[in-house]
Amino acid sequence: MKQVIFTEFGGPEVLQLVDAEEPHAGPGQVRIAVRAAGVNPVDWRIREGQVLGAHPTVLPSGVGLDAAGVVDEVGEGVAGVAVGDSVFGEGASTYAEFAVLSAWAVMPDGLTFEEAAGYPSVVETALRLIREADVRPGETLLVSGASGGVGSAVLQIARERGITVIGTAGAANQGYLRDLGALATTYGEGWVDRVRRLGRVDAALDLAGSGVIAELVELTGDPGKVLSIADLGAPEFGVRFSGVAGSVPDALAEAVDLISRGKLHIPVEKSYSLADAAAAHADSHAGHTRGRRVIVV
């Protein structure tokens, strides 16, 4: 099968498309013929060797955590899914023609493989951040870097829970944030004052790692009400870096419910081939995404 790997830590150029042995489903796992794989910032952080504590990596290594596809092997002890089912979920080395998933759900009706591949890690992260921020209905959550995949999910899940969201993004994405129910403003000079004019901030999330932790603490008045998934220096300000995943199966179940009820939709901004994985990582690293980037197999 074709698979994207890297044999050393480094930039996008270390990614290689190679012929590799097919993986097989072990106990509690399923194997899928991959139709699409989600591109997440954690993918290039792993490739760069930034997050070895949370993601121990043995070289050579595959790439990718999220995928959607068709089940073609069911491991021992697995129930509720059969060969031929279309599923989306989380596993390992998903930038490949075949991948093993350790958590999955049957895809909701009407969802394409490309769309489905963009949900697993994104929804788990969004649910975890809202939970860890301890933001309640009627309160206001500030989301810095709100137009990407996690931001898109946070905005919609928070709206469903009665939480007001202020989102920052580039000028081109202001309408997109408003369509998702957020109070929107641009980042850049004067952004703190623009946020203040929109209302009180009870909690804040840093999704972009753009050096705004001090300002988020200033706006909330409490470093304990700020979380980051993008700035490894956040703990220097007393801010938690949230990098340990919660229950992926529970997140997938909630994603299926929200998608099926029309309460959650994350658009695919751009698709890439396996051969273009390096370009996908470069674009992800550059940011300014509206929704998700995925690799189509």
C-alpha cells in the first residue's frame, strides 16, 4: 500500500510517500480502506518532534490520527460494526491507503468521507476545551483563532449549550464566524479593545499560538480561565496547555448526534492527495484556515 512516513524530524520536506506493508486490526480495533484523512496541527507538531511527551514517536513513523473510510477488517472483541460499514474515527498512520482505528463511529447519513475525516480530533478537542474552561450557559467565551477546525467546532457546540462566543480571525473570515453564531472581530493592533467593546470575557481559548496569552489573561482577569492548545509557552503565564485527549468514543458519539441534528458542520477548505502531504502540512502550519484540510486517498 501507499503510505506517508518520515524517517527524521524536521520540516514538511521530510515527508515521503512510500510502499509499505498493510497494517492489520488487533483486538478492539478495526481496519479501514482509507478514503480521507484529517490534517491536524498536531500532525506537523509530531513530525517536528515538538510533542514527544504526549506522542512518543519511533522513527520511521507514519503520519495522521484521523480518518474516514470503509471497514475491511474487524478485530477480536469488536461489536456493533461490520465489514463494509462507512466509519470515521481516530487511529494511527492514517495518511495511507489502509489504517487501523482504535476509536470510531458509523458515519451519519449525508456526510461525505472528506467531511467526516475532519471531525474526530477536532470535536474531541473542542469538547475538552469547553469542559476544562468550565464555561457555563449565559457566560462568554473568547476564542482566539476561531475560524479553523477546532474553532468552528467550539463556536457551534458553545452556541448549542447557550454560551456566547467572541471569536477573533482574519478579515476574510468575519462573516464565517458570524454565520456560526459568534460575535466576531479581527486580530491585530487594537484587538483587545475591540473585544472589550463586545462584552465581558469569562473564559478564553488560544487556538492559534499567535502570542496572545498575556492579553487573554488580561481580558479574563484569571490565568486559570485561559487554555491553549497551540502555545507551548502558555504555562509561563500560569495558563494550562491542554494536550491530553479525553474519551474519543464519547466525542464521536456526540459528534454524530450534533451532525445528525444539523447543529454541527465543519466545511472542508482544501483537499490534497497523499503525494501532496507536505503541502498540506505547510498550509496547516501557515494557519488562516476556514474549517478543515483533508487528504483524499
